[in-house]
Amino acid sequence: MHQKISLIVQPGDSFFPIVRAIDRADRAINLTVFRMDDPIIQRALIEARQRGVRIRVLISSSARGWREQNHKLVKEASEAGIATRSPAGDSKRARYHYKMMTVDDKEAFVFTFNPTSENLHYARDFGIEVFSPAIAGEINRLFDADWHDRPFAADHESPLLVSPFNSRQKITDLLAGATSSIQIADAKLQDPAIVTLLVSKARSGIPVRVLGDEQQRGKLPTEIAFRAVARYRLHAKCTIIDGATAVIGSMNLRTVSLDRRRELSITVDDAAILQQLNAVFESDWERRAAPRADNVATQVLRAFPPACPESARSPAPGLVLISRNNALLRRAIGDGMTTIGRAEENDVVISDPLVSRYHARIVFEVGICTLTDLDSGNGSFVNGERITGEKWLRPGDVLRFAESEEFRLLEV
């Protein structure tokens, strides 16, 4: 279907795929923003504009709790020479909620997440990056219609689902055609017609599993298997049909998203992408870590020593710790040992009295990364669990030292 396609998985991939695309832009970037506060992406956009890239950003005026932040974003973007508009039809009743970016009319992104620190680092979310002039062109056609406040007619042959035009019909057809399984990650699944269809499929013998959040517990019919995502805030909107087709994007399976809001999702049937999505869904369902796959359409299986978990080896040339308190602060993890503590001679100094003078060390050798707590008084934590001795690390892990600063380990 597509020339080249990649899956973005949050937490873990962070802002890197987006920034890389912005950095290689030559001519034009179109971007929609419902919420955005990530300084790395904002800086990349400013630098792209400085080198002559034409940038247009549609910024929502109705994002709940973000009106002041988005007003400030408009002001700062305008000062940087970036063109901005708010969609004319944007309102509380019919929000423009879609999340997309196109680069040079040939590369397109469809996201479930906003470029915010929370969504990039602390929520389960997905994105699709596709190199396809046809798909980028169709998304740009939608963007231009909203930019100029013109009518839009959706292309029903496109892999895109655009609300309120064709999303309901397309997702209904996909769900109705399921023959072996339906898996949904959606914290706001509630549309009566969709729920009725899911119950019908479940009664016909097709397993229907839904990942949501605690607020949904007990609200779906018992025919639908439900579990809440325990490890992250679930913000993703992803439906997987028969393990072979996925719909990913901004659209929740609720009436307002299907029938009134501007939403954008994309249908994906790439086998490698589906393998990754199924693995992530299963890991969240079973509440265990997902296996780490290369973020490209073709995966490469590697052999590792028996003592080292496959997911602990980093395929990237380097790692960084990114502070939750200051996303601009990046602490490189080079080959060898990186020491962490309150004493000034440490490689990473955390000036908090709760942190021991020599608190912990990270060792990165031959692509394997480990964290060792140095008998600190208040402990070292990986993904919320206190460690004893040595702990294998993998990209996406959250590290905390005592009750002090928290970092995410990411590939670069």
C-alpha cells in the first residue's frame, strides 16, 4: 500500500522521528496542533523556518484547558515567521482534534498523540510515518481545506479515515468484516452503534478485547473483554482487525469523534507494523514489557547472550537521559560507566539531599545498558520499582533516584 512506513510507539520513541523529519525538510511543513508544549519540536520548527522552509500550523482554539497556551503558541510562532491559523469551524461542539504533519509533499505523519511532554514520554500512544506522495497529498488537501475554510470531499478509496465524512462507515465496515479477532486500545470507546457491533461479533465467537483506563471499568458489556492499562496513561486510539489490519489516529470510537469533530486516522496493513502493534497490545494486556523492535518496516532479529534480555540491547549508537523537569536537558550516556549522585565529581549530578553522594552507576558496553544502585539510602527505581543490585535497561525505561529527579532513557 505504501512506499515506506514506520511505526512510532510512545513512550520510547519520543520526539526523535518528528524532529528528524523536520530537520530534513527542504520546502514545506504543514502541521496541526491541538496541544503542544514540547520545546525540542518547537525549536526544530523555528530552525526549519530560519533556513527557508515554509511552515503552516493550524492551532486549535478550543482545546480544553489549553486556550492560553495555544494563544501563546500562536504569538511565538508568528514572531518566528511561522504562519498560523485557527480552523474557522473549531468549537467545543466540533473540535478540530486531528494530529498530522506533512513534509515536502512526500512524507506524512498521522498521530494519536499531541507533541506534549506527557504524550511523548508518559502515555501509551502511536504514530504512523509514511513516505507516500499520494497520502501526503490527500492529507495536504484536507489541511488546505481547513486552512482556507473550504468544503472538503473525502476520497473513499484512500486509506485515510476523515471525520465527520467517512470515519463511521469505514470503521464499521472493518469491524463487521472481522473473522478472527478484534483488539482495541481506546480510553473513550462508547459509541452505541460501535459497542452493539462489537457485542454482536463477540457473540458470534470472535474474541473482542479492549484496552482502556480505570474509568471505563464495568461500563462495557460483559461480552467484551476489558482490561485497564496499568503502566501508562492510555491516550492511543488503535483498532486491530484479525491481527492484520490496524486503524491508527486521533479518532476515539465515540459519537462526537465519528460524527462531529475533525479527526484523522489511517488504515495500515503492513505485516511488520502489525507485528509490532500486536506485540505492544499483548504486552499492555498482560502488563509486561513489550519486546523492542526496530522502528522500520523491516525488522532484523538479533542473537544475544543468554544472560541478556533481547530488549536490553540498544540498536542505536547512543543513549541519553532526558529530564522530566526540563526536556531541554539531555545527559548523554556514553560507552563505559556513567556515575550518578550528589557529589560534584559524578557524571550526572543531582543536587538533592535525598540523593546519596554516590548513588548509582549506569554501564553501557557492547550495546548493553545496566543500572546498579550503589547501596544508596533512598534507592534507585526503574519504571517505578526499586531495584537491588544490577538491572538491565532498555530504551523507554523511566529512571528515578530517591524521590528526586526522574529521567527517561532514550535512543539517539
